[in-house]
Amino acid sequence: MGGPSKFFIFRNGDQFPMLSNFTAYQLALELYRECEKVHCPHALKDQLTRASLSICLNLAEGSGKMTTKDQRRFYSIARGSCRETQALIQILNRTELTTLSDRVGALIYRLIRPRATPCDDGKRLFVSWDKQ
């Protein structure tokens, strides 16, 4: 009955070391856990937890993709879920979650935006949407 384990445990005890070093994911997870604690009408609570969970799941899935295009697709979905979460936070007047949700949104934005590099003449920037 031995066989291989379904989970890989790494030297430091983490099951998923890449996610533990992924700041946007860690903050999104914190936001999700805080959203779970919010007391509000069931329909709004359900939407809030689903939207905040979607941020985490799309960041995790995007981080596992091999191409920049695929990563950005999942990070863009996470950004949409983040905006939905922010709208619900505003609707529910839960201002204590605003700063955390804004930090998550800013980190996701940085994952999506193209990277600018100087051109040869040093005066213009070249924006690349491709492999980086």
C-alpha cells in the first residue's frame, strides 16, 4: 500500500513553496480570510467570499502557467475579481479592508502591465507585451 504520496513536502515543510514566496497571493489570501469574517446579508457575504477566493485561485493558477500571455490572462481575471471585491467592500462600508484590497490590486496590476525598457537612443521606452 506504500506508493507515492499525493503531496510533496519540501525541506522547509511547505507544500507549495512558490506560493509562500508570492506576495500578491499571500496578501490575497489574507484578504480572503478577512472577507470570510465579515458579517452581512447572506447574498452579499456569498458574493464577497467568492470574489475574494477567485483572486487567490487565479493568482495561483496564473503563477503555474509557462507563458507570459497565459499568466497575464489569469492575473487579469484576478484583477477583475479584486475590483468586484473592492466594490463589495465599499457597498458594505467595510473601510478597514480598503487598504488591504488596494494593495492586492496594485500588486496584481504590476503583474499584468507591460515592462518598459529603454530604447537604444536612451530617450524613448520600448514596451514589450511578449515573453519576459
